[in-house]
Amino acid sequence: MVMMYNGMPAGDLGDVRWQKSQHSNPNGACVELAALPGGEIAMRNSRFPVGPVLLYTQAEITAFLAGAKDGEFDQILREAEHLTRQ
């Protein structure tokens, strides 16, 4: 059994099925999620498929998705766009 931890290489998770949004950028700039056997959810950057993963509980992902659907993080995108224009 693999010891899972935040920041571990994605390749060390073994044979998991990564999924990305159909709204993703065609040049690969997207976030991917995978359900793990223990019930955790792994997240990785698709541009670095063997790079580090972040691990979340189902409750954490549920709360994040609800906030995203409600627009709670929209200001972060606006702030990032503003900062890149400076």
C-alpha cells in the first residue's frame, strides 16, 4: 500500500483515472482530479502530470465546488488578471 501525502508525485499514486473539465484550455492548462481508493480526491496540474498532487477529503472538495458554483472565487480571477496587467 502506498503512503499518500500532499505533495507526493502523481505517478506514485499508481493507476488512477484522472479527469479534467471539458471547459479546459486546449493547450493543457487545466486542473485534473482523481478519486482514490481510500475516498480521498487527488488534484494535479495537467501541465505537470507526474508533478506533485494535493489530496483532499470528499467534504473539502464538496465545499470548494459549492463555493465555485456560487461565484465565491470569481474575485480571485479578477485580481489575478489585474496583477498580470501591472
